[in-house]
Amino acid sequence: MGSRQYERAADEIYRRLGHAYYELDWITEEAVETVNCDRQNLLQSLPSTIHHSFCQQKPHNGPLSPGCQICAEGTWSCLFINRVCNAPCFYCPIDKRIHEDEPPNASGLVFEDPAEYCDYVERFGFHGVGMSGGEPLLALPKALSFLTALRARFGDKLYIWLYSNGILADETKLHALADAGLDEVRFDISAHDYDLRAVRLAVGILPRVVVEIPMIPEDEERLRSLLPELEQLGIAHLHLHQLTANEASYSRFLDRGYTFLHQPEYAVLGSEASALRIISHVSTHHPGLPVQFCSRPYKKQVQGNGRRFRALDVASAEWLGNDSPTETGLLRRVTHPGDPVAPFKSDTDVVLLNVEELVPPEPKQLPVSLAYFDPVIRARSSSSSGELLVTLDSGKPLYFAREPVRDFGVLSNRETELLQMLTLKDVDTMTAWSWVEKLPDGIEDHARLRLERILNYERKRWGNGPLL
């Protein structure tokens, strides 16, 4: 593990946190090699019955829940019913200073009318909806109104689940959710001192009961002690998430003695290892209990890619123009290098190239400029050129736009060669990474970083990558 990669990861987190970066304890560069060696040994020791699905990023014992399958395929919508909550979870990503409720929203789009949300689900071809919060049981009538509308519109074609801390769960509420057509409930038992009361109530009332918690390292043995009862109760799945902090929650982690990784959402060192040990133990001692681990890098890739492809599926070919979708759902734009207007200007100001025009056998014969964009959906127009207006059946307007991700400018010969490998020769991802990693040591850091970024924008990552 080179110091260059560690410094780059640390710098990226520092740019997000600012001086607050120094309030947290981060893994040291000296500890990285030992931690990754221990992690590799743990992965290799896992029983052969454990699967590694979706780019080898999701370890699991037994089948995945339908909701997780839909999420991994990028065909789910997360509907936040409310914002307020009645649990004091230190790991909650929502700012606890917020006490005012908000209208239901999905991907930043507000839907106060259930029928309007149904139009959105239908237009974007979602196969599943997860209802979250806040705590949805604090707004049960609202949750039921959306659930009833979705079930009436889509019948059994849509899989619907609900997240809850379970504190307010009782037989009346659970029967109401079951009668309205809820397929699955997911309880975070760590939000209420690992109390299984709600789980016991829900089993037998709802078709599928799931326990879904962040893997808090110091609670590993406590969770292990609950596994026999969870298996006996017949819960459908146990979901373990990597414990992470963010800008809104990191201050609540300060007195817990954690060491953090330079990963998205500041993952806690030890959370993944605890989850893998639980999966291994379940596979050996409780094989009838399906369990899976969801890491933060996995969630970022799967959910980010899914959001982009949902937008691209609805966007018109005319709006896409010569921009080409990558495997990650970003839009790639290739332009003539001599054009005085940068690729991030409006579509009408540049001469666009189809990627097939990179065909010449020698990359150096055709220098090009390269830029990437993120296809996003907004509730309001930004009045910028290149937007696409899409109107739902209810009349609600949505605006498709391109958010600049990175402008590489004119590519070097080596960068053009990599782009050819990825787009025209269909070189597999592992071969492409090997090609980059085996480049001569004399290549400057910024040149190697540009190649790595092109590869990350073009292809999905396999595995969760090293801990930094």
C-alpha cells in the first residue's frame, strides 16, 4: 500500500470535513498494511458456503431478501415518509437538531400526493419501494396512504418494505400495515437496546420480518448471543451495515474511541471485521438464518449507479446526443481537442465525437478531450441550457440535467489508449486495473491519478478495495 494512495484518500476526506478532520482518530499509514493483511486473512477464512455477490462486494450466507436484490439491481425507490424520529441513535445520519417534519420525498423530490408518487414510480420503472424516515410509525396514517395507493396501482408487481426502530410497534399497527399490503418490515433493534419485542410481534403478522442494524464493533458478542432466538423466531434475514459517520453525525462518535477509515461516510474500523465474523458464525452454527453485509463502498456504487441509470432510462436519445453512458451510469463526452470551448459548456458550442471515432490503431494519431457528467433529476429548473423537461401524468414537472463531474481536458497518449481499451476493445475491468497498476514507477502521481479516475468513471469497482 503506497503512501500516495493513503495521502490522496486522507486529502479527499479533509476537503469535506475541513478542520473537523482533526477531531477524529484516523487509521495511520503505518497501521494500514497490518489491518489489510488481517482483513484478507479473515476473508480467506470464511466458509465456502458464503457467497460474494454483485462485483464481489456483498458477502452473504443464504439468499438475499427481495428488497436487497432489487436495490442491487438499481430498481428501487427510497421514500422518506417523515424526518422526525423517537430514537436517540448516535449513528443516525440525520442532523438531530432538526425537529420539524418534512413532506414525503424520494431522491430529493417532494411528493405530498400518493398518486403523484405512483406516477413517478411507474414512469421510472421501479420494482420496489422502501419506506423510511425518520421513523415511519410516527406518521402511520401517511405511510398507510402511500402504501395503499402503491398497492392499488401496481398490485403484486411492486415489492414494498418499511424501515422502523420498532419502538412504537404494536399488533394494531402491524396488522394495519399487513392489511394494506406491506411485504416486509425491517427493524433496527440496535436503536432500542437490542429489544426483540417488535420482532416477536411482527413474526406471523407480516410476510417477511428482517432485522437490519449497523454493525457496532463493541456489540458483536451481544448480537452473537441473540442469534439463536432470531433463528428460532424465524426472521427472514439479518442485515448488517458498516457503521459510518457523516458531517451531521460525527460529533456523536467522538467519545466512543473509534478509529475511522478514509472511506465515503467515514467508516469505523472494526465494523466490517465484526460483520464478517458474525456471517462466518451464522454459516456454521445457524445455517437457516440468511445474513448479509452491506459495506459503504458497496452502497455508494450500487445506489449511485442505480440512480443514474433510472434517469438515463427515461431521458430521450435526443437529450443524450453523442454523450455515452459508462458502466457506472456517468455520461462520457469526447470532443475535438482544438475546439476553444471547454467540454463543460453547452452542447451547441462544441463539436461532439462518437466514441467510435477513436478507432485509429495508434492512439497518438487522434488526441481528444474528455469530460464526464452526472445525469441528475431536479424538482426545479436551474434555467441552464441542456435541461430536459419530463412531465409526470399528474402534471408534476421534473428536470433532467448534467452535473459536471470532471473535465480531463486533452488526453495524453496513454490516457487515450486506456479509453480505447475500455470503450472499443471491451477489456475486462480486472485487466484494465492490472494495466494501470503495472505502469512504470517513473510516472508522475498526477498522471497515474488521472488514469485511475478514468477507470473509476468508466467501470464498476470489484471488491471493496483496501482499507485506508
